[in-house]
Amino acid sequence: MNTRIFHKRIRKAGCVFLGAVLLLFTFLPAAQAETDLTGYITGTFAGRAAHAAKGNDLLADADFLRLNAGTGTGDWAAFALARYSTVDAAGKTVYYYGGDYAAYRAALEEKLAEFYNAAGIASGTKLTEYFRMGLVLTALGGDCREIIAAATLNNPTPLKRQSIITLDYALLSMSALALKTPENASHTPQEYVERILSLQMADGGWSLTSMLGGGADVDVTAMTLSALGPYYRAGDQAVTAAVDRALALLSARQSGSGDYATYGLMNCESTAQVLTALTALGIDPYKDARFIKNGKTVVDGLLRYRLADGSFTHAYTRDPENDAAEAGGYNYLATDQAAYALVSLWRQQQGQNALYDLTPDLGPSFSAFLSRLISAVRAFFTRLAALFRPLSQTR
């Protein structure tokens, strides 16, 4: 046998063996990273509960339920807690953090019914209240599809009269609940998508004040990307082009510490929204070079705002737009947004549905296995191609 051909075959065999070894190690779970992430999440919940209910479980505390169910003060905490869950072999939801979820669900159902009976779906109604309560109630096992359909698909209010945030939450809710469009619908999900895309600014982002000039807002842009996530993952060409422009903007705006600013103030919530958006799009923030600056990821940026008790602060400098937020002190909104951003990352790493995808999850063992297998196979072929490239160049 020709010596040169023999050496090539030996090298190829070695590459295949090495690739198999790489595949094995890629498939093994990153146990330490996963342990750290779960620790951050449960620590966030514990810190939130300590501040909200004097150390008691906030979802079971009677005063907390009475005052906060159906408000932004309570609902996002409940949402984060509910989404930190999986399903057992029997298909039953298992929550990783103790709590009386039934009590909160009952209180929220009552608040949603009260709001609907009082406000209806008339022009001028604050629709985002419906969408927030609907998302949380569904995550807790309730069913409010009829009300959410009335506020979205069957709402006669022209889309041009709705703000970008309202449009985002409407699209998010329709996708999250997998609503079916009736034949006589006032609006279709596609019309919401088209209206959102029409509001994209020249710099690639979105803003509540786009008509007044100025650049895009990080929070609004990230929220919009979360809403467009299902369409981006499905390969919609118009959405993909718009999302890629927005991602370029967010990449450029990321600081060297991994975090983000709004109106010039580095803060927790903006960073949390970007992390949530990346996972909604199926982007791994640990690996995407566009969102790693000086070796710091968006996750690192978010954890900058984590306090000793596990909760989060809004910012380390005074926010002139938010006098209620103490610089460097506990902030419930920052804590809640950090919590669900970390949960969104955990769900991605576990191979579960995206944070806002409230359709039933696969069983935990199969979904985690499938996610790791897909990642492992992709990594294997990428590395194998790199190993074989020098061989092709010698021919």
C-alpha cells in the first residue's frame, strides 16, 4: 500500500475516534453550571419571599395574595415560580419551589374576572393587564383563553391605535396559549406580526417613543424579540431579517461587563429582558459570540446585580427616572425579572419549552436528552469537519 495513502487513512481513523470522544464529552451535562444556575434561581425566590412576606412563602401568604394577586407586584413573581417546573412520568406538573399555587391561581382568577366585568374590552382598556394575568394564570394551570381571545383576535380596536408593548404582549399571549384564529376574527396573529415589524426603527430596534425621535429602547426591543420568538424559530423570513437587525443593535449596546443600560443607566431589568429574549429566540447566551464581551456573557451581566440574600437590585447608581428604587438596595421588580430571566435560561438548558411557551412540556428525561443529543451531534459534526479540513487541503 502507498505509504501516503496509509498515513491518510490512519489520520482519518484517528479523527473519527477523536470525534467520537468529543461527542461523548459534549453529550455529558455541564453539572457544575447547572448546579450554579439552580442555586441562583432558588436563592432569588428565597430572597424575594423574605422581603415580600417576612420569610413565609409569598404565594401562600394571605396578605400578599389579597394585595398583590392580579398586579405586577405579585404576578411576575408567581410566573417565575410557576415556570420553574417540569413534568413527572405521569404528566403531572412538578414545581421545584414549594408553595400554594392553587391559592394564588384562585385569587388571580377572581381578580381577572373582576377586571373583565368592570372594564370589558372597550377602546382604552389597559389590555396589558389581561395579558399579564392571562400568562400567569395559564402558567399556574388555569384556563383564560376565552378572555385573551376577546382581547386579541376578537378585539375590534385598530392595531395602529395600540402601543408596541400592547402589541408585543398580545402576540406573546396568542402564541403562549396556542389560540386558534376564528374565521370571523377582527385580527389575525399575522396582522399583529406585520404591525410590529412596521414599527421597527432605522437603528434596528423598537421604542415606545419612536414617533418622537431618538433611538431604540433596549427593554422594548428585547420584549419585542421575545414576542417574535416563535416566528423566528419557525424560520419566517421577514421576522428573521428584522430580528437579525435588532440582535446586531443589542450586541453593539452590550457593555464590557455583559449588562445593559436604558437612558444611560446600567441596570438589572434591561439585562434580564435581553437574556429572556435570547432564550426565546433559541440563542444560547453562553455560546453566542455576539453577546460575549471581554469574556462576560449576559448571564454574568445580570448576576452583577445579585445581592447577598439572593435578591436583586435595580441599579448601583441613583435612577432619576425611578425615585422608589434605592441604589444598590433590594428591588422587587428587578428581582422578579431576574428570576424569570434565569428560569428562561434554565428551561433552555433543560430542553424545555421557552419561558412564554405555555403548551405542555415534554417529560423531563426525554426533553433534556433530546436537547443534549441535538447539541452534541451538531458539535460533533462541526469539530469533525474542522479535523478533516486539513486532509482535504493535502490532496
